[in-house]
Amino acid sequence: MNRKKADPNNKVAAENRKARFSYEVLDTIEAGLVLTGTEVKSLREGHANIQESYASNEGGEIWLINSYLPEYLQGNRFNHEPRRRRKLLLNKREMARLSQSVEREGMTMVPLKIYFNDKGRAKLLLAIARGKKLHDKRESEKQRDWNREKGRLLKERG
């Protein structure tokens, strides 16, 4: 048997699974991240957390705020600050579209996941989203439960 090994570069380093429950995702954009060396090594270990983070437009640039990348253990004095603001790399057209949707339509920019692409570069999947109301969240939960139950029934009978 000739099985493919999982590509070590193309892996998810951090995922915000709560975002799809709390927000209605309307559009996604892939953005690059400005990181230091110890941040990349820490991301490769997979201990990052973007649950409480968000993106903000400040001074014509988009920043990832409140994301947590723990210090790299072998980083000694060159280590990074775990909760520092990180600049997102987007072209001008994408930045303009993001800032317009946030200002005009009341949307928010929510990070969905940080991953490494085929070239080994750290990328952030950024969503333009609208906050869900309580009844929308209940509907999502009902749909998820029904899909789970449907899977169980199909497994039993077929």
C-alpha cells in the first residue's frame, strides 16, 4: 500500500470553531500574517488560540488583535509577546472592501483559522460576518442535532 503522508506544511495551527456558531459568515478572505521567528515555531507546535480574537482596521491597515501564540520554549531572550497585535497582509482592494463592509453594513471581521499553506507560509482565514441572534443560534443547534441523529439512523439501518 502506498499511502500519502500528511503534508507537514499544510496543517491547521489554530481554529475558531465557536465563530461559525456565534456569527453568520458571509464571505472569507485569506490573509498573510506578519510573524517573528519564534511565533512561527510556536504556531507549528499547534498551541495557538484565536477564540477571543478579532480583526480591526486602524490607520489604513488591518490588525489581528487579542490572538494568543504562546512563547516558544527554546526562544530564550528573543521570544515574542504572546498577545501582541499582528499585522495582516492584504492588498488595497481587499482592505477597502473589508473596511467598507464593517463601517457601512455593521459587519465584523472574525478570524476562522490559522494554517500553513502549500509553501509553508502561515495564513489566516478571515471572515466577514454578522452576529447571530439567539433564535438563529437555536436554529443552528437544532440543525446540527438533526444531522447527528440522521447520521445515527442511517448507520443503524444501512
